[in-house]
Amino acid sequence: MTPRPVPPSPPARESLADSVHASLLAWLMDGNARPGESLSIDGLARTLGVSPTPVREAMARIEGTGLVERIAMRGYRVAGLLTPREVEELMDARLLLECHNAAAAAARVDDELLDRLADTVRRMEEAPKGPSFADYQDYHRADNEFHRLLNRAGGNTFLAEAFEALNGQVQRFRLRLVGDGVTDAEMAIVEHGALVRALRERDAAAAAERMREHLEAVRSRAIADSAAVGHGSTTGS
């Protein structure tokens, strides 16, 4: 029997704009809207019991993650799942960018940044891993922060901005139909830890190689998850 669609949860009232954003993001990440499905601002506002304004603002924020797409004169629709070819192309781009930035960061890293990177690894270890987005969002937040910190640490503003532009599409890894939570946490945590150790040693070649190994492993896991998307797994980044 096909389960009935689950509506987004009504937002808390303490911070309406942020609550609407959090509610809609969790609803999308938990696969309650199909890839390609049109999203009505007015309809979502009625479901949430709010005006269209915070919904419109939330969708504009979510668009930056790559999870939804704006259609001129028609509103928004859920972005499609990445195809295996798109996964390959995205990972090729990340390899070119992030391996370079990791090597550059090794020459510039200081103790404060090392501590911040290590803290993201600790938070990944301690965060719940699923099955719903509400459970695993702290894990993904720490995972994403690790990559953003490291790419900014390379010291090249344009390359850091290139990563930010690419990072929106990374979130489409996490768009799925049914949720079982994060499936590769143990492996990703080990890979991040190896990167931190290479940076502590200020070894540029090792940092680039550890990043390459991590991203190639993410590529393999993402392709496997894409093939089994009906099983509802999601990978880290």
C-alpha cells in the first residue's frame, strides 16, 4: 500500500521565518515531495498556517542548496535526483577544486583552524545519524562546515567562492525518496580525521591525497546509493 503523503509540520512561532525554513527543508530532505513536483507557495502557506511571505523567503533560501528550482512565472519545483553521470561530473569538479585547496590550506593552517576542523569531526561522531532529517541534520551541518572551512583555508577567495557555488549541488546528494539516515558516517569520519592529521603535519601532498581518497570514496558511495535510491540511503560529503 502506498503511504499517504506527509505534509510539512507547522512551524514554531518563536522565529517564524527560520521555523518555516526549517520545516520546509526537513520536509524536502525526508522525501515528502517527489523530484520534479511543483511546489505552490500559497498551498504550502495554507498547510503551515502562515502567510505566503515567509514561505517565499524560505524557498529562496532552499533554492541555494540545489534542492528546489525556481521556474519563471510558475514558482518552484523539487529538483531532480542527480543521475550517475551528474554525480561523476560533480565529483570530478570537486576533485579539481578541493584537492588543490587542501594542499594550499596545509601551508597556511593554524592551531585555531585545526581545532575548528577537529571539532567538526567530533560533532559528526556525536550527532545522530537518522532516520529523519531532524535526526541527522547536525551531522550534515558539521560535515558541510568541515569542507567549507577547509576550502576557505586555502586562501584563494575565488576558489573559495567556486566551492560555495558548487556546494549547493552537493546538497542534491541528500535529496531522497525514503529515509534510512546517513549510511556512511563511520567511513566519512575516518576520512575527515585523516585529513586533519595531514594538515597538522603541514604536509601539502598528504592533505591533497587524503582529500582525493575521501572524495573518490564519496563518489563510489554516492553512485551505489543512486543505484539503490529506492532503498532510501543518503551519503555524506
